[in-house]
Amino acid sequence: MTVSRGNNLKGYLFILPALLSIGVVFAYPLFQNLYFSLLDLAQAGRPFSGMRNYVLMAADPLFWTSLRNNALLILLVPVLVVVALVFAVVLFERVRGWRFYRGVMLIPYITSITAVGLFFTLFFQGRGILNTLLRSLGLESLVVDWLGSTRWALPAIMVVIVWREFGFGAMLFLARLATVPEELFEAARLDGAGWLRRLRNVVVPQLATVIEFYVFIMIVTMLSWVFNYIYVMTLGGPARSTFVTELYIYIMAFRMQKMGVASGVSIILLLITAALAFISLRFRSRLLAEYE
């Protein structure tokens, strides 16, 4: 028992520097943010205001618009999974030029979001590349000011997000497929299984835990990593139709000087992300138990 306790103590000592770093980098700002959300930072002395910042946040229609847009972006996650899965399987089967396609596929993901956003701003604008192409093909009826339309601005940004992010998932899936015994695929082919049947009965079960991991990463991305796309391409417009919670926090904190409200929104966003993380971990444990 003494040896066991000694080993445990040594283990805790080894991870102590990492825990201290995490505490300084993450825990302290988190608790400070929670503290700020309960203060009236606009008044001298920063008096305690209780839930006032949260009430102001809940009464602002723009907050709910931002939250709704984040929820719409989360709907992209199944699309990303399907696109990444199809590309991964096709490349895994080594179609002609698969090495070239594998390299090209990852280029969007390693490209700066700012550069991607600037390019697609030119691509989607009223006299941009897309509309010029449509006009040259005689498809005038399809010409739209994509980023200037409250109806099409967010879908246009969704296309950009899918184009940039699917390569990461495809690489994850390819890496997992490379460890799957070839005999499984050969047995499926000998049984007469077609491409779709092999995908459903062999590939997806083998990729289940990796897919779950990718889904969680993409959900977090849609909640807290789309600020650059929005800021570069639309700045929340037109008519605030592409606002997301990150942009809302930025505007409240640095434009409106409502740091308490911004802190409250960030806490709400953290709670939503934590809830999704908990669901993801529970789902992962079930998957691991099923495939052990």
C-alpha cells in the first residue's frame, strides 16, 4: 500500500507542472470571466450586479440571432462527415492520381482562414468570379449578390467552411483506414458486397470512434472557431444576418464597451460546449464498449 501511494505521489508530481500551466492559462481567465459577468463594469468601482448582464443578454434579439446562426452552422457537421468519408474511402482505394489528390485535399485546411475568406469574398461578390461564370454560361437568373443577401450570405459562408474543413476529417479517416486489416475488405468483396455496402458494413464500423471524435471537433469549431470567416467576409452583415456568438462577444466587449455582457455570453457559450463535450464522451464510451 505504501509503494502504491508513493507511485501515485510521483505521478502527481510529474503532472504538476502541466496542471499549474493549465491553471494559469485556462482556469484563472475562466473564473475571472465568470466574476466579470456578475459586475457592472461600466460604473466606477465595478459594483456587483448579480444576473443583470445575463438579463440584458437574454433581452437582446441579436444574441438569439447569433445563437441561431451557430446552431445552423452545427448542421454542417453531418455534411462534413459525409464529404470527408467519401473522399477518404475513394483515396484509400487508390484511384489514379490518389497521391496528388491527397496532397491537394489538405491545402485548404492548412491555408490561413483570412486568406481563404478574402478569396471567397472576391469569389462571391456581385461582380465576382462566380457571377461572371454564371453570366458567361447564360445563367443570368442564378446571379445573386451572395454576400450582400440576407438569404444567401450564411449559406455562402457554409460552403467556404465545408471546403476548408473537410480535408482534416478525410486525413483522420485515411489514417484509421490504413490500420484496418486488408482481409476485411477482401472478405467483403468475395461476398459480393458493393461499394455502398462495404462503406456501411465495414468502413463506418471501423471508423466509428474516429468519426465521433471528428464530429465533436467540428461542433466545437462551429461554436467557437468561425469568427474569422464571418469577420473577413461579412462582418456580421448584411442586416446582421450572419452574426455568430464570437462576433457578438467581440462587438459587445470592444465596440459597445459592455464587457460584463460579453463575459456572460462567453460563459453561456462555454456551458453549451461543455454539455456537448459531456454528451460526446458518453457516446464515445458506449462506442468503445460496443467495439471491444
